[in-house]
Amino acid sequence: MIEYQREFVDKCCSGLCRSCQKQGLMPVLDLGPMPLSDGLVSKTQLDHVDRKYPLELAYCPNCSLVQILETVPPEMLFCDDYPYYSSFSDALLSHSRENAMNLIDRRGLNGESLVIELASNDGYLLKNFVEKGIPVLGIDPAQGPAKEAEAIGVPTMCTFFTRDLARKLRSQGNRADVIIANNVLAHVADTNGFVQGIKLLLKDDGVAVIEVPYVRDLVDHCEFDTIYHEHLCYFSVTALDRLFRRHDLYLNDIEKLSIHGGSLRLYLEHRESPKSSVRSMLEEEAREQIDQYPYYENFHQSVQTIRSQMRQMLSGLKASGKTIAAYGAAAKGTIMLNYIGADSELINFVVDRNIHKQGKYLPGVRIPIFEPERLMRDKPDYVVILPWNFKDEILSQQTSYRMTGGKFIIPIPSPAIV
Ligand SMILES: [Zn+2]
């Protein structure tokens, strides 16, 4: 039995579950104060102190939802400078295109249909429907990505999706054949309101297709760096089933996906008619006791082990005169490097293909971000892959660096050199 800090335990006990609203959460992991993972620091902000917020994970014994305790106001996370543009990842683009084509086919979508995407970002997914002449509406609060979506012909409302917005759209005659929400359900503070909004906006025979990271992959592969302030919830199928059922939406099909380190694609409808995929995953979760607290109890220990192994590996390399850089200024990277305490003394720089990130610094650890070509120019001996979920894509893009003897370090599920 792990000894948690009294303060953390008390905070869990008094906190309300984001889904079932019951009190009495149980402690899982305390990562300590962390900066906002996407809050990249510009040159003019270098003399400011990066604000840090507690990052604590807890489990609800009533509905089995794993969640963080702190809610940072969404305006601070997703607006103005939000640097995440989906179109910078080739893997995500092809994953999205395939998803769109399947939906068009499966649901027989045409010029009379309406596809709405919540958190549509830069139109990376909806553009596939637009190409086929299917009407779409994107909803996303981040101005930069929303503007780029409009520029490529994807109509986009630049705002947060809420129950009230759903009600307004419905009263204007908009109801969707398909509602897509990829990697956003875990981000919203009003979890129940978001699901109610989907219920309101979905046609009677419509389908909502939702992708969320799977809590089982988080725990089994020790993906602790996917825990950050934007990610409020970490779902199991059991927790999702209980959440949707509360709002008369039914989980009728599930696919397991390998993207983002392990995700679920859920198909929801107004009427219950579950395929065997749903029944078998619920049974599997009951068998593995994913709906029981002890399943989460050793996670804390495994995370600390990765921290000490990474520290040991990096400081050992540094002590023997090796130079180290990192690849991918993703949110994961902020958490990984801040948690293991690797600053610019240890890691000289990070490279990233996203031009909006280049020239800035990772928050907390203040490591500068450059363009990927820098790897060939400076030839560091080792490069830590921070977005390890895209490691295959990154390794194949970096063949020439590897040919010159450069090595990569992959931190998760346990630190390895390739
Ligand atoms: Zn709950």
C-alpha cells in the first residue's frame, strides 16, 4: 500500500467526481506542480515565471472514472496561442482520412447530410467530407486552427461546444447525421453538459463517433506523460457506458485504435443495440478489474521507476561527454521533461516540425525549440523521442540522422535506446 501525502488524500476525499458527481475520490498519482503542457514560452516571456498547477490523478469508486482534480480554466488552455495543429502529423492525417471514408460508406452520407465535428482544429478531418460534397460544420475555440480550417473551405464556428450551443444550433434547424468528437471529451470541464449537447444535436437515426485515449493503455504501458491539465478524464469502457447511459445515449460499437498510445473509437446512438465488441470489452474490463481501485494502485510506483531510469540514463550519457537533444515539443514532452527534471543543461534543444513552435521554449524546463534540420547540423549523440506514440513515423523521417550514427531514446513504456 502506497503512502500518499495527507493533503492529496484529503483533496481526493472532498472532490466531486466529474461524471457521477459523487464525493469520495481515491488517490492514484501525484505528479506535483506542473506547467501547462502546451504553454510554450516565447522569447519576450523568458523573464516571466511559468505558472504551475497541481497535477493529481484520482479514481471514483462509484462510477470508476479516473480523473485529475484540478481544472485550469479552458480559456487559458485552448484559445489564442494554442499551438496544436492536427495537420502537422502525417499519421493523424491518414488515420482521419480513413475514418471519414468509412463513415461516408457506412452511413451512406451525401449532399443532404450534415457532419458536425467538435474540436475540429484546422479542418484536418472535415476536409475529407467537403471533398465529397457533404455539408459540414466545425466547432473549435482555438482561433489560429479555426482560421486555417475556413481557409481550406471548412465552415468553422470559433467557440466552445456546450449544451447551450447545441440547443441554439438545434433551434436553428441543425441536427447532425454524424457528430465526430476526437480527443475532446476528456478535455471538457462540463463532461455531462458536453454529452447532453451531443444528445440534443444528433438526428434520431444519427451516430456520434467519439475517440478517447484508453485508461488501460495509460496504466498498462505506464503512459504517465499523457496526463496533463488539458486531459481531465481517463476513460474505461465501463466509466463511459455509465456516463452515456445517464444521458440516454448508448454505446453500440467500439473499435480499439493504436493512435495516441492506445485509444477507443466509440459509436453512440439514441437506441441501445450493442454489438459484441461492446459486450466483450465490458466483460473483459470486469474480468481484469479495471472497475476496481486496486488496478490503479501500483501505477504510482511504475511511474517513479521510469523517472529514476530516465534520470540515470540521461545523466550517465551527459557525464560521459555525450550530447542530448529531443524530438517533438508535444504536450507529453513538457510533462516528461518537467517530471524527470531534465532542463537545458541536460537536453540542449528540442526539434519540432511545427513552425508555430519553433523559436519558443518548452515551459518549466525552458529548452529551446528548433526546426528538425538542426539534428543534421548539430548532430547530437542522442535524441529523446517525446511523442513516442509517433516513434515509427519519426524514426523513418530521420533515417539520414541515424545513418550518421545518431541514436534515439524512447522513454515509454521503459527507457530504451534504438
Ligand atoms: Zn464517479
